[in-house]
Amino acid sequence: MKDPVAIILAAGRGTRMRSDMPKVLHTILGKPIIRYVLDSVNDAGISDAIVVAGFGHELLREELVEAKIVVQEELLGSGDAVNTAGRALKDYSGDILVICGDTPLIRARTIRNMLQKHKSSGASVTILTAKLSDPTGYGRIIRDDKGAVTGIVEQEKADLCQEVINEINVGTYCFKAAELFEALDAVKPDNKKKEIFLTDTISILKNKGKLIESYLTQDPDEAIGVNTRIDLAYSTAVMKGRIAKELMLGGVTIEDPASTVIYPGVKIGKDTTIRSNTVIEAGVEIGEGCTIGPFTRIRPKVSIGDNVEVGNFVELNRTTVGSDSKIKHHSYLGDAVIGKKVNIGAGTITANYDGKNKNKTIIEDGAFIGVGAVLIAPIKIGAMAMVGAGSVVPKNHDVPKGKIVVGVPARIYKKRKPADRRIKKNRRE
């Protein structure tokens, strides 16, 4: 294995979540919590990771098919979880990053900076810390009069002087492998459950004269572990804010970030405006100079060109929209390919699902779709063609280039000659 290796602790049930699935599989903006942790670890340059699973490990294997997973058969504390992973490391002698699988807000750059400090200092362990205005519930960092870390005391064991300490243990560490497992061997279970706590290794290493270092994150939100639905909601709000901030710094206007939901990985070009109450899910790409919203939902696998207008109460799914097109009101387009300079009238529906299959609708450049049209896929609307308001175009009844179709079912519209109109008038007389 390459140095360093990560051990991700994800064995806990998370009883306070009141859920039948592991807490690390609950999602933030459509993405499981543990995926955020894995992505940060990978982006920090760590390619080898071992996930320690316990409760619901079958579900975890289904989600993390690419990951190396070991199972902690009995939940005997964080130290035992690390020992479980250690059995898969064999003779590994490099550095080990230990990180909790329920801390989705830790950034890759924080992990990188912590690793750099650990290596440059030669410390036996480097601890990630944060300073909180309210440290209740977290282990406190204990320092001597020279500022050196001497240990970690958990909330329930802290005395009155220690309780007021606002520097807390985030639960992320970088250890020298040999010294980590040697210290774990010396940890004694300290309660009736016979649990072994990883935090006890800090005082053991200190007593052996080993160097203990710390790295203080400047963002206290990185310390948040998701233990309740309240934590989940708070973490979601933080992640929303981070995504919105990054997009706005890149030249995107988001009129109301509080009501706008943009999932991770969405790409949006400069000078595009996202209006209020818009939801843009993962896997979406939007070009430059577009206007999206308000009250728009853009689902996965959607690609939108430049200078496109997608208006209120429009839903797009698995659809490509060409540049300079307009979809302005109350429409659903699924499994569609929309060309350039296409106008989609209010209330247009692509009926893509026939009960068994999702079928494709193709609307070529310059086509005009009237208000309330229903296009039953599979169907192709040719370039510069027009579909009349309220028309229903049946499946496989393609509309030729430049033609006009109207009616239910839609048929090609033919203008009557003056003589034809006189004949019909005479018949009525």
C-alpha cells in the first residue's frame, strides 16, 4: 500500500438518527455522507483506504463497491475498530490517517495541510483540532504550560477546568503506523463494555516521550459529526453554502442562495443567473449566459447550452438543450434532445415512459412547440417544424422538417385553396 493509508471509521449504528440504515449512508444533497469523506481523502492524495464497517455492513458494501471494507464484528470502540483495519495492513510501516466516516465537512486541503505538518514535524501523531464557541459533547485538547498537547479528555470525564476548554478533538489523526499499534496494545478497556478508545493512545505516546502535534482547522464546521437529523440538516446547509459560494466566485449569479439547492459537481458557466427556489441535481452542466428558474427542477444527466432560458415550474431530466433555446413555463422534458433556437411553449410534455421503457424525443433546430403540446416518444420533430397548441403527436409519427402539425392526433396542416372554400360554402347553401 502507498504511504499514507487512510482508515475510515464507519461501524457505528448512529442510534440517534432513529434509522434502520447506517448513519454514514444518509445523504447530503443526494450523496451519502461517507462519499464526502472518501472524496476528501482521495483528493488529499490518499489512494488507499480501508473502511471499517459494522452495523449494516451489507448496505455499505453495496454503496462502496470499489472500497476495501473490513467488518468490526463487535462494536468495542474506536481503538478496536482501528485494530480491525490494522489486520489488513500486515507489514505496513508508513503513516496512517484515521478519520470518522460521519464528518462530511472536512475538506481535502485540511487533510493535506495536516499531513504536511505531520511529516515535516516528525511527530508520532498529529491531531486535527477545532475551536468552538460551544464545545459541549466533544473531547477537549489538553495542553501543558508550554502549549504542547498532553492528551484528550472526553466530555464525561472532564473536570470543571477542562470543561471550559474550547479546543476540541475533531476525531481525525495522522499516526506513524508502528507507534499507533504499539500504543493500542497498551490501551486498557475502561468501562463495562470493554471498549478500547483511540484517544487513550495520545497520553500513552506522550508518556513515552513521543512528539504529539496538532493542526487547527480555521473552519469550525469541519468538526461537525453527523449524529442526529439535526446535524444532517445543518451539514446540508453548510454544504449548500459552500457550493453556492464557489459558483458565485466563478461568475454565476444566484439570486437567493437560501432557497436554491445545487448538488455537488454541477457545472455552470459564467454570467448565468439562477433564480430562487431552483433545484439542480448532480451530473448537470449549464452553459454561459443562461437564466434558470424560478421554481425549476433540473435532474441528473441534463446538459444545457449557452443563452438558454429555463423558466418557472419546468422540469428537465436526462435531456440535452441546445444554445439559444427557450423553455419558459410549466413544462416537463424527459429523455429529450432539444436543438438550437427551439421554442417550447407553456405546458409542453414529452411523454417518455410507455410503462416499460423510457423513449427519446428529438426536437431539431428552430422548431416551435405550441402551448400544451404532448409529444409521445419515440418521436422526432424536424428542424423549423411547428406543433400547434394543444396538439398530441403520437409515437413514431415524426414531423418532417418545416412542416406544421395540428390536432389530436396531430396531422400535417394544409392550407385550403380559395376554390376549395367556395365549394364547401356552396354545399352548405
